[in-house]
Amino acid sequence: MQLRLENVGKWYGRRRVFDGVSLELAHGECLVVTGPNGSGKSTLITVLAGLQRPTTGVIRLCEKGAALPREAWRHVVGWVAPDLTLYPELSARENLDFFARVLGRPADAARRDRLLARVGLAGRENDLVRAYSTGMRVRLKYAFALLNEPRLLLLDEPTATLDADGMALVDEIIAEQRCRGLLVLATNDPREIRHGDWRLDLGSGSALQ
Amino acid sequence: MSSTPPATTQPPPAKPLPAPPAPSSRMLSGLGEAWAVFRKDLLSELRTRYALNALLVFALTTLLLVAMTVVTQGQGLTRLPGGEVGQTAARATLLAGLLWIILFFSGMSGLARAFVKEEEARTAPALRLAAQPLAVFFGKMLFNVALLVAMALLIVPLFVLFLKPDVKDGALLLAETVLGSASLACVTTILGAIVARAESRASLFAALAFPIVLPVLVIVVNGTAAAFAGGPPSEEARNQLVGLVSYVVMLVTLSAWLFEQVWRD
């Protein structure tokens, strides 16, 4: 799996968020996106997830040199971000079962429960998400992101609101993702920046380092 | 990319992606996904009563208010030309109009929120990421249809009980109730999707709904009046129902085609 960005830019009306981003990320690589507040880190992540179209440029997710059609991205992209909210009126199990169904995956209760145990939610699987603490909700977001065994994992502020165990869990997930595919982190936290093989600083005119 | 070397050792190669499903299997999987969206919305609604309460409170209050205040008997309404007492065409039309005013405004108070709720609760991005747009559209439409038809089937008997229309063609009334409310739910679904992402939702909804919903309402009010009045107009109403179904099928097809653009950007 490869991720290619060619001259990608995002504008809201006449306001430029970022522009001229070109890069290529290969299997096993991690890109860290940094920049001050409002520089477009989260916007770039949502554009990479396919949730927003870029105003300019092209994004390609390629498998063996062939670009995947846009409608297939949902099967290969995982996303964790402060903007992501799962259904508070459903339990963690019900949330994951629902998203597995809409992803067209076969029902697999054992795998779902393993995933919830993996993110530290064993014993609370049947609680409604509205009763979860902020940290528990973030853990559930990781279970959601890993549901489709993503080839491209997009993490926006990956450890925000997590405790020490949660941060260790994110480190493990990042290490695993390097074996499974690609990783993009949007962060300014030095502890998270160290994971990157490449760094894109949106605060300095989209310079790649 | 840049000249900086990777910080880690070379990872093992990835497993190949599974082959894309055949078109027939894609269609079946799309139906399953739409059903999953419907089930999720139903479960969510049963727990929060978000739309249900709005619909029921509005419908029952309006029904009682109409029953207590609107005069539906007397000169020109229950006195036939020969001096006999019965239901005139004017009364049949008045009652049909009142019934659909109750059903329409109750439906609008809850149905338009199917997508707005996803945007306001910020659950829309997860749904947008994981589900194919058509599954979302048809799942939500199915939920809206189920909700409005169920509400109509509850309200119409109460309406008959309180306002005592002389129902001459019960089968036609049932058909008008089910098809009319299902049609309103279908057209409301796409309008709800459009306005969910707009800033001035309420005014946009009203402006868009008027030309699209009006033909549906005209047909069902005429049809319901015919069901109350009986006689030859009832035949004409059956033909109009066919027209109504055709109009809604056309609208849903067009909406499904446009929905991806609305949903994605």
C-alpha cells in the first residue's frame, strides 16, 4: 500500500488552509504532521480519510501501483480524532457491531470482544457509550479504527486525554500499524513526533522534513 | 520523498487486499448495510425517543385541538341538497385537509431531524467514513417511512373517532394513509440530508420542501376526501395513487443519485 499526494490543497472560500502538499508514503512508513493551531493538521487528516475533498490536487491510495477507487477507501482507512464521535446511546458492542455491518464484514462477536479487550474496555462492553469517561471514549475510537484492519491509519492527537496505559496502548498500535501498512499522525507532542519517519510541518509552508 | 532516512527497520510486506465482490454480491451487501443503518436508527430512537416524542406530542395535540375547535358539522357540511342529513363533499374535503395537516406537520417536526441529529451529535463523520452513501440514504429513508406510517396508523383511527368522518371506502383510506405517509417520509429524507449541512436549516427546509411536497399533499388530500365521500371519485383517486407512487419513485431515484454529493461534501 502506498499513499501519494500531488499538490494537494484545501481552501475554505478564499481562506487557504494548506496548499501544495506533495508526498509519497510507502508501506511501513509513518508521517507526522505538525503545525500551530489552525494550520490545517486535522483538515489534512480528514481529507486523507476521504471525509472532505481537497480543493486542489490529487490523493491516491495505491495497491501494487493501482489506485484504489474512492468507494473502497472505507475498507482500508482507520481514523481516530477528537472530531470522531461514536453513538452515545449505543453500547460499545452495539457500536462496533453496527460499523462492522455497514463495512460489510461478517458478524464476529469473538473478534469484536477481543478488540474491546485489547483497548482496555473488557467488562464495560455493554455499557452505553454515554456513560463512558472521555478516555474510555478515546479507547473505543481505537477499537472502531482497527475494526477493518486498516492499511492506512490516521491519528489526530493520538494520545490526547489518555492515561499512561492508554499511551502505551497507542505506542503498541503504532508499532503494529507499521507492519500492516501506513500511518499518519497529526500532533505537536514531542513524544508522538518521535514515531515519524517523515515530518510535514504545515506551519512552515507545507515543508517536508 | 525527502532525503531523511526512515527511523525504523523495513517492515514485513502487507497481506494482499481481498478481491472486490461481484456486482450481485455488492447489491446484497448494500441492502444488508442499509438494513444495518435502519436497525441502528430504530434502536437509537427507541432509547432516546428523539423523533418519536416530537411526532406524537405534535400529532396528538393538534388532533385534539382540531377536534375541539374546528366546526365540521352544520350548514353546507352535514346537510345534503335535498335537506337530508349526511356528509357533503365540502365536509369530506375539509376533514381530509385537516387530517393531512396534522400528519404533515407532525412528520416534519421529527423526520427532518434524521440527518440533522447525526450532524449535531457529530456522529456523521464516523458514518460517512464507514458506510456507503446509498446504504445511509436507504437505511434512513426506511426508518422515516416506518416511523411516519406507524404514526399515521395510530392517528387516523383517532381522527375517525374524534371527528367522525363518514368513511365510505375504508380500503382507499388505508391505502392513502400508508402510501401518503410513506411518500412524505421519502421526500423528507432527501430534504433532511440537504439541510443537515446548511447553516440556516429551518428556512432552507421550508423553501425546498414546498415545491416537492405540495404535489404529494394535493394527491393524498384529494384521495382521502374521495375515501370519505365514496362514489365515482374514489376510482379516480385509485388512479391518482398510481401517479403518486410514480412521482415518489422518480424522486427517490433522483435523490439516491444526488445523495452522494450531498453526503460527502
